[in-house]
Amino acid sequence: MTASPLGPQPTPRGTLFSVHSREAERIELCLFDAADGREVRRIAMERDGDLHRASVSSVGPGTRYGYRAHGRYDPDAGLWFDPSKLLVDPYAVELDRPFRYDPLLSVYGHDTADLVPRAIVVKERTVKRTAPRFAPGGLIYEVAVRPFTILNADIPEKQRGTVAALAHPSVIAHLKRLGIGAVELMPITAWIDERHLPPLGLTNGWGYNPVALMALDPRLVPGGMEELRRTVAALHAEGIGVILDLVFNHTGESDRYGPTLSFRGLDNRTYYRHLPDRPGDLVNDTGCGNTIACDHPVVTDLVLDCLRHFVTQAGIDGFRFDLASILGRGPDGFDRAARLITRMTTDPDLADRILIAEPWDIGPGGYQLGNFPAPFLEWNDRARDDMRRIWRGDRHMVGALATLLSGSSDIFARNGGKTTRSVNFIAAHDGFTLMDLVSHAHKHNEANGEDNRDGHNENHSWTNGAEGATDDPAILAARRRDVKALISTLMATRGTVMLTAGDEAGRSQRGNNNAYCQDNAITWLDWSALDAELLAHTAAVSAIRRRFTVFSESSFFTGDGDVAWLTFDARPMNVGDWESPETENLTMLLGTRDRETALNTRLAVVFNRSLVPRQFRLPSPLPGRRWADLLGGRAAGGVVEARSVAFVVEVGE
């Protein structure tokens, strides 16, 4: 990796500080006492083109610092220079405290030295480079670190809610039972609350409002990079990869009424997109008040340096990019060959990493599912919605079921694609949990303080007989049955699959489908109340997925012995069957390698969407072989239970 000229660079004699600003008249480096926080020194930086530098002797790792930028203050012209604002280095890798929102952060002329974290000079330590532990086709487990670990009584109290907790034996045992290939950590870099939350007594618990893109948030990672490094090593030792969910689409500086913390105060017109010929008007393709200008060379380099930082310093296996269409945006819209996207896929430090796009934003032409280049994997919301609608009971869905089971070739064969790059999921951090999906017809976001206006209105959900919480045993049984069917369907899809932490065991958010601001019992996973039956089922179908190679393979089916689509009387589906609104059920017969026996075999996945058990037939087994139900039910005898998925394999007598 080529060292960036930006950020603090410790030297044998001190530290060289460098920061970019094209339009600042001058920048000052401020040094602070680590013990009492007082500013102890202010140094005028020397200008070299658009770089501002200061070489300070006898200053090394552990030094606290920030910047102040002087220049014209004219927000309507996109210029926000205000030397009263202490600014965080965009290349900061460690902070001395979390960000805390205060209205004074937005007030011109008010000194914010007591309100803004100081960056800390760090001597970086490179880890040994290894291949990613995760491979496409595996199972990703989406984790919000604090909610996932805060109530786990097995973890020492001081570690609960932190990245270090993920290395605890109880957590690792849980992950291994589920067959997790990689944990995908929701944002752990430093963020700030949206300004409307503090008056409501709420805080952002998800972290999708970043300020310092490289710096770990002290609330989640109090031990800094060393804590992350050790946690990654512990998970790697168990064969589990680590993927970071990073936000490069906007920052917590928000719209023009937001706080001045870093980008805005240093070089607003470089870091953010603005309307053509209206530099005071921020583009808002994110819905968060601003849009990072990823096509600007300075920003492109910052994003790449951030990714390299986490790979080289902690051994991170890959990245998921929030609102990833922003990565490819330029003046003319999204470009799959944009400089940043191309460099991500060709950079020596990044080319072998797992790259996952959330392939949309809210701007014009922002929905780009299927349009990212290989090797990007993509969150497939089409498959998500279709799986929901299938089990809700919508008609004309059997063709959609076969398509998503096959890896969504209708989407990923575009642009000459030969393989699926789909990340299949049913629920994620934003939206209903899996249990809430089958328990609520409507969202219930009143606790968010916006009169239930926030969050998606269309969730393709259902109740099984009552809205929300109930003690009715029949309704509870029906909900558990439907969650089992959904998880089974997910595990039978071709491509990479993702499960959100807690969905394997009945986690509920009380119908809140936008719980980003609920750092409380609404989002915290109650380990003492996990649904043991659901957990056992998830582990079982995950094991089936790992046992048979067909699910993790990425090529599209050819129909030449690799897949057959059958009716419940064992005949091939015809056009009438596919098009009939009455077709509720389907058998997918697969040719596959059985890793357990190292032999080729046939595996039938039988989908019964109806409310009663159904009889079905399979082709006759080969001589000396029989059909066996992998979940211990009645499928070997030709009966699939109501609202369920059966896995039946051909085995020797």
C-alpha cells in the first residue's frame, strides 16, 4: 500500500500533519493536553498547493489534535470557513471521545473546542495479509454490535455492547452453531446523532450518520484498532470472516442547518455534491441532507485509503456499502465504470476482498440492482419482496419463486453476467424483523417520535390472525411455522444469503420497522428469551445448505441435469402450471455434490404454501437408494406439512 500524504505521519523526530483544502485561506493545527483537554499550542500550517502541512518536533503517538480553517464564510456560495470551529481530520483514525450533538455546533462564531472530539496520533501496525475467510455463497450474519451483545449475561459486563464481545466464546459458539461464514458489522466508525433526536430523548443506535470515516467509535470500540484487530483474529481462528458496513454516501454534517465538524469546515465544495451553478445548495440523493462527492479525486482517494486502512490494520475480509449507487455517481448519474468503483476492484489491497453493494439511493436513476460490476455482490431487494409475497399467499408467484431460488438470472445475467452476485435476504436492519414480518400488517414506529410517519409503509407482511403481541397459542404456532418456512426458503436460494442477528430465534422490535433511534429494549437481543425451536431449525437448514454444493455455486442453472421443476405429482411443470394463479406448490429437484459423502446425488426441496399438509411424489429413486427427509418429518413418505419446506435427499439403502 502506498502511504497517503494526508493525515498525521509519525516520524523519528516528531509528526508531520497534512490536510487538504483547496479554498481555505489558511489552516491552523491545534494541539491539546491529553490530561485536561486544554489547547496547548496552535501552529500555522504551510501551504503546498491544496495541501496544508505542519511538521512538529517532539510530538508523537498519543497526541491530541484538531484543525481550524480560515477563509470566506458565505454558505450561499458553499463556503463555510469559521475558525471558531474545531474540525476533525478526515484522516483521523482514533478519537478521544464520541461525537455528541449540540445546536452550538451550527452557530457561526461559537467556539466548539469543548464540543468536538480530538483526533489522536496513532502509530499504525500492519497485520499479516491473508485471503478472506468468507467466499460468495456463504451465510452472512448482520450484526448491530451493541444490541446484539448488551444483554448477553455470559459476556463480562465491561465488554457487553462492544466489538470485543464478539470474540467471547458464547458468541462464537452461537455463530458456529448457525454455520455463519462472516459477520457483517453495522457501522462501527464514529457517528453523531441526527439533530432531531436529542430533544426527543433518543439516540442513533445504528451508526449510519458518520463523521470520521476511518475512526472507530469509542462507544463501540473503546480499545481502538487493537480491539478490532484482536476480535477479527479471534473470529478468523474459528473460520469466520468479518465484513464492515461503511457509509460513504453522506455525513452527519447533514444539510445547511447541520453541525460543522469536518468536511464542511475544511473544504465543503470538494467533499459534497452541490446543484450545478448553485454551490450553496447541497444535493440530497441520500435523504440525509448531503451527498458525498465520491467522484472528486480527493474523496475517491479518501474512500480507498479508508478501505485499505481496515484491511491492512485489522485484516478485514470485506465491506458492505450503504446506498452504494452514490459510489458511482457523477454529474451525469450512475456509472458502473466510475473511477472509485473501478479502483476498488483493481487495487492490490482490495481486489480480493468481499465487496457488497446496497445498489440504490433515492436520487434520479438511483436504483441500480444488477448493474454493479463483478466481483461486487448486491443486496437483492427484489428477492426479498418476492419471498415475503410468496409466503404471504400472493398469487402468480411460483415463477418468481423459481427465479429467486436460481440466483435471479433475470437481474444478474444483464451486462453479460455469467454468475449470480445476489445477496438474498428476507429481513435486514431497516424494516421488520422476521418475526414482526409475520405478526404485523402495519408498522408501529410511534416510539420514534414522528407520529409513525417514518419507515416503509409497504412491508409485504401479514399477522396470522392478530396484529402484534398475542397470547393465542394457535397464532403463535402459525407465526413460528411461517418463520421456519421463510428461513428454509432463504437457505435454499442460490447465491450468498444473509440473516440479521436474532431473526434465527424470534427477535421482535414490537412492530417498529425503522428502529435506528431505539438504543433500548426494542432493539436489544434478549438472549434469555431466544426461541429454541426456531434456533434449532435455523441451524438445521443452514447445515443442509453447507452440506450440498448446489446452493453456494454461482453459475446459473442450465436445466441439463442440474435442476428440474416438478409439480406435486412429479411431472415437469408446464406453461399452464407456471401461469396458473392456482399453483401454490413446487418441487425443485437438484443435482448436487454431497459434501458429507463426497458423492453426487439428488436433492428435492419441496415448497407447500397451502394451509394443510399435502401429498407429493418424487421420481423413483435409483436402484439401491431411497429418499430421506433431512429434517426428520414425513416428507420421505410423500407428505409435506402445511406452510413448510421439506428437504429430501436420495441416499443409499
